[in-house]
Amino acid sequence: MASLNVGNLGEYLREQRRNAQLSLRQLADAAGVSNPYLSQIERGLRKPSADVLQQVAKALRISAETLYVRAGILDEKERDELETRAVILADPSINERQKQVLLQIYESFRKENGFEVSGYSDDGVDGGGVDGDHVDGAHVVDDTDTTADGPRTADGSAADTRDHPSS
């Protein structure tokens, strides 16, 4: 059987498996694929599906997107964008509104620098603003009407506008 050109995916998988100190059988079991099939992937004889790559990546605790690029499923530029988005969305130190605003700023910079804007939004809304905010270049513009219920803080809660004596 002739070796497929899968961007040296097999060699990379073998290297990652060895770095994780896993046998071929252990990785196959953890990924839910057969031992012979995984061996064929490592030897470049089979081109795995995206689902199989995702299972293997999870078992190795590495980025599935990296495997997609190595297999020729995903363009490297797309991977970088997806990983950037994933990191922002996974950050527990910022709230959902802040994540969406940060993604909008990221998109505006990509557009400004001549990269195609994906129109992706984690909430399924293409290019919509978040709570009345929109991105103007690198600036977030808040055009929410605050007259009805008063000013708000960055997390959307009511701002304390009482006068405080100086300490």
C-alpha cells in the first residue's frame, strides 16, 4: 500500500504518543480506535477523518486543530483564528459580554489588517453587537441608552452614582 501525503501526520502522531509515554495500544484504547488502524495512520497508510483526529487529540491532550492542519483538513491560518477564539471563549476570568466584545475587537483588527472576517459569533448571531456595543476600529462604542435605568458597569450591573466623601 502506498503512503498517503498527509503532511507527516503519522510521524507527528507517533512523536506525540511517545512524548505522552503511551503505547500504540494505550492510545488506541483511549481514542476509541483499533490498534491496527492507529498503526496504519502512524505509518501514513490511512488518512483519518476529522472525528478520529479529534478523538486522538483528546486522548493525547493536544490541539485537534493542529492535527487537522497536519492532515490537510484545515488551513493553518484558519487554525490560528480558531485557537485564538477558543482561548478567549474558554477564559474563566472574563464574563460572556466581555468575551463577545473582545471577539468583536479581534475581528475589527483582522479586517483592518486585510484578513477575511469570518462573521463568527459564539451565540450564533453574525456580526451583531453585544448589549448595544459595536466596534469602531479599535474602540468599543457603547450606544446603549442609559437614561431609563441609569449608568451600568462593564459587567452590566447598575453603577453606583452616589457621592462618596473623600478619604
